[in-house]
Amino acid sequence: MTDPGAVRFDPTDSAFLYDPYPTYRMLRESSPLHWHAPWEALVVTRYRDVDRLLRDKRLGRVMDGVEKRPPNPAHEPFDRIQAGSLLEIEPPDHTRIKQVVHDVFTPKHVRALADRIETLARTQADALATAIAEAGQADVITTFAEPIPVTVIADLLGVPEADRHQLLPWSKAIIGMFEPERTPESEAAAVDAARDFSAYLRHLAEIKRREPGDDLISRMVYVQAEDGTRISEDEIVANGILFLNAGHEAVVNVLGNGMKALLTHEDQLALVRADRELVPTAVEEMMRFDTPLQFFERFVLEPFTFDADDGSTHTFEAGTKLALYYASANHDPAVFAEPTVFDVTRSPNPHLAFGLGLHYCIGAPLARLELGRSVNALLDRFPNLQLAQEDFTYVPKNVFRYLTELRVRA
């Protein structure tokens, strides 16, 4: 492993937060398995290493039997929603819960949502057009992108329309806890949101027990009533929160980052306008080019030796934390020709934006459907859509990368 002191990796640096990709290139070339002491984590940046480690069952999110720091009692409401989440657990619990919710995310079920998503996308495109007409420009993210996935997930969960205004603030607060550079204030906000969202979903579950509907909360409540060993109330709550957070963040941030890429590459925009059959490959390239989920942490569950892509050999001790950088892997020239080029025709495009292995995103088919219909709706409604800003600001986070706004005009 390269001497950490020989390579500069400062994830708090403003230049890095604005554009991390030059740093990823440096790490891939000089220190592809890089120890970052402030995070007590090994930063992994080459595609083949990230790919293999994501698939390796000797890594996981739960460190049972591995010595670790005691939990912070003040974080109990947040820790409780993590304990039963599909994102955080391993088999057999992961398998047990996935079997309960799997039907909702099958391609067949997702296809049944196509008309609803189409209507949502076109409604929000009209709302964006109205906002532009009134002010000359508008923010694609808040006016168009955010309402679509929140509405879809709220429909899936069975959240009444009158309550949906609470979902987005809860989601934004909760994801702050996943950031390694979080503050006491962001931690407190995440804990408060976890407590409030949990209380709401318990109340909603009780309503669904009395008045079940055709939604995921009703399904989970029904399964629990039939056989309490298949899913608990805590797990119903934890996964309801997970589906909102993951479903919202993936779609909104791909649309924000991706539409910025499309609108700043006029030749690529022209290709997609001329041939709508390119929309699916354009969506995949949006996810690869500026990946919203920059990295995902895994823990070594048992000691093993790893032969890295650069020819070095590493011994991982149980409990070692690995930061597997999807965003860097998606720019690895060993896999992607000209990775810094935004190419809407890129195929194949084996990006890792949805992860791999056991924790591959269960909602990937739904996200792809939402993204495709959303891009088409924008192209249909706005034949001359242009950026209304030259400078861009990103929210100063490491795990999630997304713009503060993306202003456009027609």
C-alpha cells in the first residue's frame, strides 16, 4: 500500500467537494487502497477492486462478533431504524425481509406503475413551465425532480396525500447521519427525524391494520399478522424509511447531476433529441458520469487476504472499514474508455451506481423507469431547454453528491 502521506486526500477541501474526480484519478493511479485515518477507513477506488469487494460475502454491514465502539445512547432512535433496514443487515435476516417486500419491486409490478409515473413527470414538467413563464427561469430540482419520486414512493407505501409534505424534510435530515464529516447539529437533526418518521409510520401501520389498502405498508402489516417471525413492526418502520430515503435520493440526484451534464454537452443533448431511443443509455451515462452515491461502506467480517488490482496483496483484519468508491470506479479507464467524456451512446456501461451483490439496490428497476420517463417529459415539454446559470454549487457532503440548484430557462 502506498504511504498515505505521499497522496493528498482531503474530503473536506472545497475544491474536492466541487470536483472530486481529479483526486479519484490520483488515488487510482498512486494509492488505490488508501488508508484515511480521520475516517479510520480504507478508501478503495479502482473498479475491479470495488467490484470484487462488493460481491465478497466476507464483507458486510453488520459486525456481529467483531469488537466495535459502544453505541451513542443519544442516537438510539436513529440506530433503531437502521437495525432492521435491508441496507444494514445480512442473511438470514436480509433474505427473510427481502422475501416480504420483493414483489413490490419486480419488473412486472414496476411496469404497472408506468402510466402513473408518466402522468407525474408530465404534470411536473407543466409546473416547471409555469414557473419559468412567471420568473423567466426555475430550479429543475425543486420544481420538477423532487416531487416525482416522493410521490411514487408515497403511493407505494400508502401515505395519504395530506401527510406527504413531511416526507422530504425527514429524508433529507436522516441521510445526514451517513456522512463521515457530519456535525453535532446534523446528527441531532437526523435523530429527531428518525424519531418523528418512526412514530408516523407506526401510526400509519396501525391504520393499515384496520383499513388495509393496496400498498407496501398494508402488505407488511398483513404478513406480520399472519406470521410475526417473517417481519417485525420495527422492521416495517425501518424499511418504510429506507424505501423513501433511497428512492428519493437516487432519482432526484441523478436527474439533477445528469441534466446538468446533458445541458452542458450540447452535442449529446442534440443526439438524444434526435433519437429518443438513446434515452435509456443516456440515463445510464448520467448515473456513471456524476454518480450521486459516491461511496458505500462495508466492514470486514472475517480476516482474509486480498489481491488488489495493482498487484499488491493486503491482509484485512476483522472490523476493518472499507469505503468502496462507486464514483471513482465509474471513471476507471481500465473499464470505461475516455471516462471523463459524457457519452449518451456508451454501451456497454457496467457502472456501479446501484451497487452490486447482496446490497444491490432493490429499487433499481423503479428508479430507471422514473428517470427515463422524466427525461422524456423534459425533452417533450421543452424543445429549447437551456441552463440559466454558469456557476454551480454542490451540497458539501461526501457520501451523497448533488447540486444545491439547477436553474433553467426555456
